[in-house]
Amino acid sequence: EGMQVFSDRDLAKVFLNWLHDKIKNSEITPNRVPDGVIRVNEGVLLSQALFQRFISEAPYKEIKLMQANQILQALAQSGLSEMTADKQFLQQYAARDQANFLIKGLIVNNVNLIFPYNIPPEVHQNFVKVPAAVLGIQPSAQM
């Protein structure tokens, strides 16, 4: 039984279908921080934890063998997300009301890609983008 090879675009499609189903079935609630789909000013932040969950629930064994960062990179390279100026896929957001609480993830600028069937949620006012230069701090809590 051969292993299936996924192009970046195929992987993005499988991921988006999975995510749309989870949102539609209310298994993922947008803007609920532990679920990892957060509307921010720049688009939608998809957390690293969300990619871990995708890997564990993925319908293909090949995807189950991947690392979260491989998926992040594939999605970024599929055109789903824009890279930062310093070629980073991961963006970091800090919670305004909680010192040292950071969420790392991928930003999808086109909100409608994530919410094709529902009205996108309002921007979550608690999260603000952290410029890369500030990230010398070692946060105590990460998602």
C-alpha cells in the first residue's frame, strides 16, 4: 500500500475542508482561544495547536506522520498565507490582558477562505500582533 504524496495545494485543501467541517459542526468555535481560530486585524490567526489537532484528526495516515510546522509551511507556500518580510510563516500575537501570553500561528489574510459559509466573527480585541523585533522575551505560556 503506497504512501500518498500531498502537494502544498492538496494539503491546504484537505486542511480547509477539515476546518470548515469543524466550524460548521461547532466543534471549533471561532475566537474561542483554545480552539485556535482567532479573528485579528490582519485576518484570521490559526494557532500551532490547531495544526496539531488537524494532524491527530487527519483523514490520511500520511498527514498523521507530519509535523505541525510542515503543515504550516505547506499552507503558507500554497498561497493561503503571506510570509512576513523576514520570510517567517509564524506570526505571534500577545494578549492585552495577560502578560507573557503569546499565540503563535499562521495568518490567513483572506477571512472568507476560513469562513465561506458563515459570517466571519468580529475581530478579537484582546490580541495584538507582536513585531518580530520585540520577541527577544521568553514567554511563560504558549499555545
